[in-house]
Amino acid sequence: MAPEYACPTRSGRTKVREEKQQGLDRRQFIKRSVGAAGLMAVLATPLVAVLNRAKASDSESAEPNGRDPTARSWCMVIDLKKCEGCVTIDTPPLCTQACISMHYVPNGQEWIQVFEVVQTGGGRYFMPVPCMHCESAPCVNVCPVAATYHTKEGIVLVDHNRCIGCRMCMAACPYQRRFFNWGKPELPPEAALATYSPEFPVPAVVGTVMKCVLCANMVRVGKLTACVTGCPMKAIYIGDLNEDIASNGREVVKLSTFLDENSAYRLKEDLGTQPRVWYLPGHGQEFGHKSDDVREMLPVKWDWGNDPRDLRNNVWPWGGDK
């Protein structure tokens, strides 16, 4: 549909005529007319486009995606040669347990979940899967109220004060790494004392979506994430793409070299989501775990809550577990 333009009104023509009579010369008239046309063009332009242009002009050094190239650019590397699902020490996955304890995660939600992957040629390995914090995140693209968004450091967060619980982000996520609070989350008493922010979404809110936040409140002040510090095998690294470094709390590596020399890969990379989590292939062999090891991974534990509805991370509260 062609854009609509306002026609000059009778009073507008009269005003122009009066200004001419008051000595408005041709040059002044053209200047004022161009200014008025510019204002009308701005008003006819969608507000979002105007705001985006204004935001882009705030920093000449900003990248095309609007992120500050001088800021941190967080990512994660998970070395599967070191991960053995904690079966060799007879505990539940301690990366998940640390995450639960740190964020008072509602019962049944595993923001970083360790899966057992069966290989086509036989054998198996364990794979911790957090939110991928994709650069081209489907969840961000589909959220109708902009409750899901990117920080300048590339972390995907959820503003629960804006979230309307439509669950479109859950349907869009190809990694199924989002969880919905179907009922009032059962939390420990101390969670009530927390000050909520998207970086530290505590206490959890009924009717909203939750996920891994990459411990945004901690990495911002130079601390490692809960899963990194909780992993006894030091299989998880937090990295900065801008600085090209990563650390698991025991060593610091040059990120690009580390990924290249260990044949790193990303999950479902063909979808074009550009996930910020890389995996180094392996099956826990650095700690004596063999791919044909039959020991089962122990279930994760919560010290609070027993609502079975939170165990489902799909869009609907029935069927399709995991």
C-alpha cells in the first residue's frame, strides 16, 4: 500500500501567504519547506527504524549488530575428553548441581543439562548442554515483547518483568534449553531475599520462561561461572572472543588455537544460529572413562520443591519430556 501524505490545509495555505506578505523571501521559504518535509518524513517512518538509527549513531565504533567491539564477548568451551558425567566419582553432574545452588533454580529445571549420547558405531559419551547464547538467536527474533535480548557482551537474557509467558521463544529454540514456570516455583526461603535482575533472575516468577544466564552478574566482575567452578574435572571453559582467551579456573588458553588444535565443533551449526558454545570431541578418556562404560549417571538433586510440572521443558505441560 502506498504511503499516505497529508494535503495542505486551507489554514496552512493562508499561513504561507501571510508569511510571504511579511517579507519571507524565496530562500527562507525553501529552507522552511525542506525542514517541514523532513519532519513529516520522520513521522511517517516506523518508530523502530528511527530508534535503531539513533542507537547506531550513539557509538561510531559499534558493530553492525549493535554490539560494542571493545566490550567482552563471552563464549564457552566444553572439553568432552574431560567430561565423564561424574560417574567416576559417584555423584550427580556437579556442573548442574553448582548451577542449581547458585541460582536457586526451580525444581526440575536443569539450565546446564548433561545428556548421555549414544554413538552410531557403539559406545557413548556425556555432553553438558547449556543455553547456546546464539548470535543469531531464534528466541530473540520471535519474542513479541522484546523480553529476550542480547547484552553488549553477547549473553542472551530474559527480562521477566516484560515476559508475557507466550512461550514462542521455547518453540523457536532448536536446543530446547528454555523452561517455563507452569506453577509458582518452589524455592528455598533465602531466595526471597534476592534482588531480581535479568542477570540474576531470582526469585523465579510464575508464568515466565527461564534459562541459563551464563552467570552474567559474575563474569561482569571477573568471576568464573558456577558450572566452571563446580566441574571437578575442569571440562568447562569460559572464554572471551575479543581477547581470544579462555579459562577453566586451572589454566588459561589462547581460544582460537585451542579450538583449532582440538577439532572444535558447535551443535546444529548448520541452522545458522551461530551458537557461542564449542565442544571438543571426546568421551571422558582423560579421567579413565571408556566409551563402553556401563555406569549410569546419577540424577540431579534439589533441596527444595517437588512440582513435577517443572520437569518438562517443552512448550506444553504434557508429553514430550526432554
